[in-house]
Amino acid sequence: MASVFSGVQKGPAIEVFALNKACVEDSCPDKVNLGVGAYRTAEGKPWVLPVVKKAEAKIVADNSLNHEYLPVLGLESFTTAASGLLLGEDSQAMKEKRVIGVQTLSGTGALRVGAEFLAQILGKRVFYYSEPTWENHHKVFVNAGFTEPHKYRYWDPISRGVDFDGMVADISAAPEGAVIIMHACAHNPTGCDPTEEQWRRLADVFEQKKLFPFFDSAYQGFASGDPNKDAFAVRYFVSRGFELFCSQSFAKNFGLYNERVGNLTIVQRDSTTTAAVSSQVTLLIRGMYSNPPAFGARIVSTVLNDPALRQEWMECIKTMSGRIIKMRQALFDELTKLGTPGTWTHITQQIGMFSYTGLNPQQVEKLIKEFHIYLLSSGRINMCGLNENNVAYVAKAIHAAVCHED
């Protein structure tokens, strides 16, 4: 009797995980991993933030804590602090109690819960995402029930920056009520963000076309070193009166990758819809994973609600973002010194963890096969994979790959 699974076809490998596996298995002593989306120290090691260790110690020492279920919408002290971090301490929306915070399974979970609500409860079917974008955006929204995916122009390969005119033109063509996914800061994979003035112009378009903003905030604070600066776009849209969703991840800015700590911030026009929206989100989550885990949320809550720990966290943020900026400059300097063909100023102009180098798939293949430097086929690199010991080697390899084609 044939297996019920006999007709299942093997799915394609997820590039970033396959790339990381290949790097781990590579025995070359000079190998460099520029693919994995996680912070690394100057020694190439994962970093547990000292403030996170302090918070963990406080949690473990608290004998009043137990392992009972959290509420379906999560730990309230965490969700309130997370939404407050996003919207600001003086947020009028928070004061008017028209903000709902929902603890989720990291930023991906927040995207999925939000997408499920929009598709299942509001009947949304059309969504737009940037070209390029984080590869999971499409899958999350389609799997949640959206049936009409569209791309809007974002990356200009000539200027190696934001194609703002193309972006505006494509978003302006979206039908009324369409959901538009936007990176709140440190766009993944390009590292290029609209300016504050461009965000204001985009808000005009959203208002005129009656579009629904869904921000993805995976790097708040981690991008520039200032959480307030990184939250500009979301706060501006809220100040303009938009109702919106924003997914938040605490994987990068707290280093809590495997704790899956996320929050979905829902901003409404007024508080009269809060009870109904909360109840429907509760039912959606009940049917997906029932309720979230506690430990990671307790860590973030402990830090954000303690002024001394929060200030220490801010210093950790500056340490991480500062090292990234330093590596951007170092790679640019090495490429300039070598006289590598092309322009490389975009490396220092981009922000956040990633840089969209402009390298093509053939050049990437050469870097992997000949130099054991692992990066995505799109040319996106994780700047955290660079350090003072390997940046010159990486620059020479890029130089060789580019000159080989020239």
C-alpha cells in the first residue's frame, strides 16, 4: 500500500539557512559568513547582551514566578512597553488607549497574526511589498489568505539607493484599501531608507489613496543606535491619524533570536473598537498557537520597565550599531585602496545590519567557490560578519570577483 506521503514533492531549500549550513561544514580556515542575519562580535561570536544577563538573573531569582499560561494576547507589561518603545513615551495614541499590543512569536509571528486579521476578519486580499524585500513577506501574507500580491519599485541599481519616484508611482497605482508593507527602518535587504521628507510625501499618497500601512520594525534602535530616530516613520504616520499595524521583533536589538519575542502594535482611530478587535485577534491566536511563551517577554519587559536597565540597553544598542558603522567604513576604505571598479559609497550610506552590495549572482558564486565567503545570491551581506581580521580579505575577494568580470 502506497504511503499517503508518496506524492509529496521536496520543497526548495531556504537560501539563508542552506548557506549557513554550507559555511558551517566548510573546513577552510579563511571562510567568512556574511549571510546569516544575526549580530556577531569583532571575534565573530554571538553576543549575549550584558543587560540581558542581568534581566535573566532577576527573573530566575524571583520566586513568585511560575510556569502558568500567559494570556492569549501575551504579557501585558511587555506589550505595553513594546508599543510604547515604538510609538514614544508621549504618544497621544497610547494616552487615548487606542493602541493594542499583542505578544507574538517574534516579528514573523506579528506579521502572520496581522495578516490573518486583515485577510480573515477584514477580507483584505491585495498587498504590496518592496522589490526587493525580506523573502518571507510574500509567503506570510499569501499563506494568511491574501491572493493578490504586488511589488512596488524600491531599489535603484544605478544609484544604489531608493528609487523613490518608482516607489511613489507604484504605490499610487494601488487600489483603495490595499495593504502596503513597509520597513520601518534599516530596509532588508538594501539598508536604504526613505528620508523624513520622503516619508511625509508617502503619507500624503496613503491618505489620498486610502491605503493601509503595515510596518515591519525588525531593527528599532539597532539601525542608527537611537530607537527614537528609527521609529520616525511609524510615529509620523500615527501623528497623521492613520490606523495601522506594525510588527516588532526583539531578536536583533535584544539579541534574543531563539526566544522568539515579538509584538504586533495595532493603532486604531479611537478606543471604541478595542474590545472587538482584541477579541477577534484572541480567537485567531487561539486557533494558531493558543498563547505565547513567557521567558523572552519577561526579559524585554524587565529591561524596558527598569530605568537603569533600559539605559544600559541603550548603550548596548550603541555598541552594536557602532561596530556595524565601523565595518562599513573599513570595507569601503579597503575597496577604495584597491581601486575596485565601480562606486562603493553606498556601503557607508546604507544603514543597519545589511548592505546590498550590487554584486551579481556570478560574482557571488565566485566569492563562495573560490574564496569561501558566503553571502546571498542577491549580493546582500551581513556587515556583522566582518571584523578587523577578515575585512581586507573580503575586500580583496570582492575586488577579484569584480575585476574578473570586467
